[in-house]
Amino acid sequence: MKKLQKRFDDFIALKSLKHTHQRNLIFDVFLNSDGHLSTEELYEKIKSIDSSVGQATVYRTMKLLCEAGIAHEIHFGDGLTRYEVDDSGKKHHDHLICTVCGKIFEFVDELIEQRQKELAKKYDFDLTSHRMYLYGVCADCRKKI
């Protein structure tokens, strides 16, 4: 977290922006939250801590975190923009998404990663990045159906 805090501080200084209590609070809450948050979900968490922080400030700060390489946007096809920590030290992962309750599971599978590299090589393709989202119904929701 200290490495990401330094990256954010350096980015704020580079952009000649102010270090504000509100930006720091949004940074802290985002980094200490589990899951994939939308700006609305993050705003609700922030509002319960400091009601003076506006939704627009949360939105703008998340854009700054993306520009700084600390967060990145994720689109799971439900119309919401969610954010995830973009920590280069974190192992690449993919997502399972329940289409009933919206629960999101992260997973790492070395076999899938290896197969993607093999396919790229087979087609003489320089693979620079990828994201995999698998949609279905989680065990909890299947019990209710």
C-alpha cells in the first residue's frame, strides 16, 4: 500500500494538484475494500465515513487513480463501470461472474494462461494483455432456483 500511496502522491504532484483529505480518504477506502467497486458503491462507503465528500469527487478521484496506474476500469457487461486495484505485483487473474446475484469471483489458472500464450505463438501474435470474464450462475443462486 505504501508503494501505491507514493505513486499517487507523485502523480498528484506531477499534475500540480492538491493533496486533499477527500482524495486521501477515497484512496484509502478504495485500496482497503474487497471486490470490484463501482463509483456508486465506493461513494456509499465514503459517505458513511465523511458525508462532506460528494459523488463527483469520488468519480474524479477514481479517474485520477486510473491515470496514475493505481486502478483500472472493468466492464462486466451489466452497464456499470467497476474499479479494481491495478497492482503490477499482483498475479494476473480472471473473473467468474454470477448473472443472477452479480457476485464476482477471481481465479488464477496457469493452464489457461499457458494455453493463451501457445495460441498467440501459433498465430504469430504479440500478446500484450488480456481479460477473461466467464458468466454463469453461482452455487448459492442455483440452490434458490
